Amino acid sequence: MAQTAQVQWSKDKTPPHDDDLEQAALGSLLADNEAVTAAIQLHLRPNDFYSRANTRIYEAVLSLDAKGLRPDIQTVVQELKQMGKLDEAGGASYVSSLTTVIPSSANIDYYAQMVKNYSLKRELLKVASQISISAYDDSKGSREVLEEVQNKIFVLSDEGQVFSARKIREVLRETIELLDTVMKSKNPITGISSGFEKLDQMTSGFQRDEFIIIGARPSVGKTALALNMASDIAFHKKIPTAFFSLEMSDIALVQRLISSEAMVKAQNLRTGFLSADDYRKVVNSMSVIYEAPFHIVDMPNMKLLDLRAQARKMRSQNQVQIIFIDYLGLIGHENNSLPRYEQISEISRSLKGLARELHIPVVVLCQLTRDAQWEAPTLAHLRDSGSIEQDADLVLFLNREQPKKNKKDKEDENPQPVDVIPTDLIIAKQRNGPTGVVKLEMVTKYAKFAPLSKENT
């Protein structure tokens, strides 16, 4: 853990605060018991007050509320005496004076929010001071300092969020409007289509706010499937899409995309041995790909904080509506001292939170344990952490039987590769829909998935 810097305020400037607002907030709490509930719901904390006396008084108010007692001048003074902090709170006379400075306790929301606003500004100044100290510390690398900064800013951002409850009539109104829109469109796909009709029928598409897992053993085709989905979404539906690649370079990904889109062998693309017909297909596919709202983030050794920051940026600047991440096991955690399963648990929860924060589907690829090598995968085969299956809204597994070798293949040291491989896409978990199996086939030379043809059923 980084050593906390000792922060000293500038001698020329007083830290941001407003004594009158702090006194008005406390006076409201002493005059109106409902104001205490409002302040707590607004996440007003003792350290949000700049004055030590005001901090102590608010601590007494919270202590009384926790005991089920109504805070007023007499009870607060008595509580401060029991806490041994009456002198720090300015004495009984100061507590009594607070109820004379409030125009109306009905304004507690405003008072509390302004107190928090000044508190946040002071915390930002502390962070700025700590950044300066860390930047001069030769024992720290620039990346380490940057990660510290991002973490502190994220903590402040989360602390500054105010959560409120809504009456069911408000939510009901939005639900009816959504239902009305769906009925008028007569389209059962309410989310983002995956490009696979049977899967969309069972899921209604990838839904916003959802954390989606695509799991498979190595070399079964999870990257190919994700690219097939992402390319259909971006190339043909023109929906802004981001693909985070932690394993393959951006050029290797684009080669795969061209191969799949143009139906040209990937090997020929890599070696440059293209026929005139293949070259024409590649050129035609490039015109489609060039205009597509498809964004590739090629960053090996990506840390969770980097990923979250980049995702927010893509959502804000490029309006991406779905994110693919290849793959979960390669996402780094800032605290390497934690056991890997704890790191994966935190990463999983964070990506689930990211989907809800950005209001879009986040699709994450995941390796399966070795146990799944000889059997159909289940939720228990998700690698490194059981929290993945708990966090995920939708879990898809790719599964295919190992090609059976015939007698000739056994004698042949270099058997011919299988061009088309039947593959099951298993819906192992769906929070709001059915589970089941979608029959696909993978055309290996193009790394392209398609519905299983009748001749292979």
C-alpha cells in the first residue's frame, strides 16, 4: 500500500468550507428529526464538516439516532458529555446557538449537499498534494503513481454518489413505456442482436446493464465467436462496439475479421498468397470494415483500473453500446499480494458494476478449468473464482467433441484438419430467461461460426 502523504494546507489560503452552511445543517438536525434521516440518506459523514466542533456535534447526532433517540439540544449536549467531547464541540452554549441560525429545516438537503461539496473539494486538494509528493518520489514509477491517482479519484467519485429510492409508480411508468415500444416494434429482440438467430430468440439479445460470460477451453473458438458477434453488431448493424484485446494484437484481430467477413482463408491472408478472386473479396470487405464503428483496444498486461478508465472514455467519446473483453484471466489487479481467486472475484464484481454504470452489455471471455476437457462444461468449470457465476447475468459455454480419429488418421502423422466442426453453444445461466443449447458449426479456415447445417445434424 502506498504511504499516505502528509498534506499541509497553503498558508495563504483557507481550505474550502462555509461555517454558516455547516451550522445551518446542524441546526436543522437539532430542530427536525426527519432532517437526520435526510442527512444520512445523502451520505453526510462527520468528516464532511471542516470545523472540529461541528464534526463532534454531528457524531453525537448520529450516535443518538443509532440508539433510537431524538437529537435535540439537551440530548446532544448530554451525549457529548458521555463521549467526553463537549469541550471539543464548543460547549453547551455553542450547541444551543445552532438552532438560531437556520431559516428552515426543510432546506436540509441543500445544506447537506453543500457541506459535502466543500468536503469533496478539500479531498481533491489533498489528492493533488499527494500526487505532487508521489511524483517527486524516485522509488515510484509513473505508472504506479497514475494508478494511485485513478484509485483515489474513483473512491471520491463513488463517495460522491447520492442514491435515492423511487416510488414504484415512477418505475412502472417507464416499464409500461418500454413495453409499449416493444409491442409497436413487433421485434422480440429487445437488446443487441448477437447475430445468431436461435440465441437471440432465447435471450432477446444482449441486454443493457448485463455482465455476460463466454467460456470455453483453449482453442475451442471463444475469441472467434466473440469477433463474429462483435463484427455483426458493428459492421452490419452499425452499433458502436469496443473490443478489448489482452491476448492478440490489433493487426491479428483485423486479419481475423477480414478472413471471416470476406470468407478468405486466414492462412492465405497471413502469407499473402491470394488469388485474384480472394483479393477482390478482401477489397470488398474492407469497404464495409473501414466505415464500421468498431474500436479495438490493444493493451497487453492491462490493469483493471486502466480497463475501467478506457471503457468510460469509449462510452463517453465514442458512444459504444457494447463492450467485449478478451479475456478475464489476463486482466491485472493492482494488488498483486492478493490470492488470484480474490483478484478475479474483485475483477468480476467490478466488471458487473461497470456494465450497470455504463448502462450497456459487457461481454467477457473466460477460460475454463482443465476439468472441463473431457466433459460438457458447467458453471463449476469457470476458472479461478466462484464469484463469476454469481455476478454473471448470462453465461454461455462453447463445447465440442474432440474429432474422432479413424484408423487411417492414426497411421498418418499429419492428418487433414477438419474444415467444419459441429459446436454446441450452451446457455448455462440466464438470469431472466431459459437455459438450453444452440447448435452451431465452426468453419475453421475462416474462424467463422454459423448455425448448424442440416447435413451435419
